[in-house]
Amino acid sequence: MWFFRRMLRVPWTARKTNEEVLKETESTRSLMSRIRRRQAKFVGHIMRRERLENLVTTGRMEGKKSRGRQREKMLDGITSWMGTKRVTDALSESWDRESWKDMIANAKGQGT
């Protein structure tokens, strides 16, 4: 936000909110989409490797589930953000880097 204020030369004494500065620059806040995009890149990196991280991320570990409400899995959040119906579709796409990059670039931004 500070760089927009600097570009517009807004002094610190001016009583302008961040929302007003964003309207002047015709831009939006993009923190959540940036976080989701980086998470998706990381998941694609992990899914292409057949190691322990892959097993933990996909949830194929043996043992009992803990009591109470289950935590939201990282893959569920990413598939809802990317707009795919199933986790398996996203996992199969992760093996092809170019299609995974296209999928991330064209994500719909759904979900939180």
C-alpha cells in the first residue's frame, strides 16, 4: 500500500484511507490470491515427487483419525480455488508442469 501512496505523492498528514488510495490507482488487494497461487505451486512441486511429503499431503497415512472436526486439507482448499471438481483431477494435472501452470494462471479464485 505504501508504494501507491508514494506514487501518488500522498503526504502522511492527508486523511486518506487505504481504500481511497486503491480507488485512485484502480487496483485491488491481491494478498489471498497471491497466497493461493504460491500454495498451488508448492502442491504441484510436492505431488510430482514420490516421497513422504506426497503421502502426508494426500492423506494416505495409516492409523486412526483424531476425534472432533477434521481439519481442512490443503488439497481441498486448492481444488475449490482452482475450480476443479475432484482432488484426483488436480493431482493428475500436477504431473504435467505446463498444464499445472496454466491451471494456476487461469484459476477462478473461488473459495477462501
